Amino acid sequence: LPIYGEFIRAGAQAPDFELVKGDLSPLKLSDLKGKRVVLNIFPSLDTGVCATSVRKFNKLASSLPDTVVVAVSKDLPFAQSRFCTTEGIANVVPASDFRAAGFAGAYGVLMADGPLAGLLARAVVVIDKAGKVVYTQLVPEITEEPDYDAAVEAVGEDAADSIDPAQYGPYVPGITTMVHDALVAGGTEDGGLVDSLV
């Protein structure tokens, strides 16, 4: 997929950006500090695949802790708001890159060739709470959907990596509960064994 510049890579520090929300107020990456951010980037909500990706990420977003999913395109904020209202999109923040090309250049997602040249390529970028890029996908074929499972997995891995053992001691929520439940199902409640497994 021909793009201007170089697509951002995992391991890089995510560049700050300024996009435009539906109420025409700015949305900056720095506004989302302390949250995980999933950037669902695409050409336009007026295409079937793009609309599908927003609907799917909207469903997935409710299960992603401390995570903001931002749907980024060059659609006007009015069109994005209308789409979200019509479709009942409540878990995704629509943001437009119509005002400046800083985002497209910094993330390397501006299409350089073909009938959609000048619009954003289809891509997903996952950013951790520290502002580091932990996952990227530049979808090679504009008619294909992104890999939702890989994006969700990247958020999940970051969430697991960010657990502070000092906060919970040997009992890590979710993991310890799962191990404990398995032991109870097997007829034992050996807390010492649970501690040794975590």
C-alpha cells in the first residue's frame, strides 16, 4: 500500500497529535494520558469496511479496561457524529484529521496513490499507558478489515504487564481467581499451591 513517509512501528514513542471531535473541540494524545489508546484509522465512514470496523471496535471497547478507542478518518466531524448517533456507537471516540495533516504524517498513514490518495490508510495502532506503541497493523488491502483479535490481544498483554504485584501481593486479580476456581473444582482449596502458581 503506497503511503507517504514510514508507517509507525511498535516500540516507538507515540507522537502527540491533535484531531477534532464531533463538537469541534480538539483531541490530543496527551489528553488521554494514563489510558491505553487504540487508534482505528481508516479512509472514510462512507465505505462499508470502515463502518464495519467502527461497529466491531465499539463492541470490543466495552471489554477493554482503561482503554480509549479512537476512530480516526478525514471525514468531517459532523458526518462522524451523525454516523455514531445513527449506529448507536457509544464506546468509540470519533476524531477527524480534516484540519491538519500532522497526524497522518507522524503516523505514516496518508495514502499516496490510487483513487483514495490523500485519505488515511486502514491501520490500527495500540499505545500503552506510558505513550509507547505496542502494536501496529497497516492493512495491505484497503478492502480488508483489520485484525481485531491481535489488537485486543496487544491491549490485554499490556494490561497484564502493567499489574503491580506489590499492589495485590501474591493474589493477582483474574489470574489467582482462575487458578483458585480450578483447584476448587478439582476438590482442593490449597491456598499455598495457589501462591506457588502465581
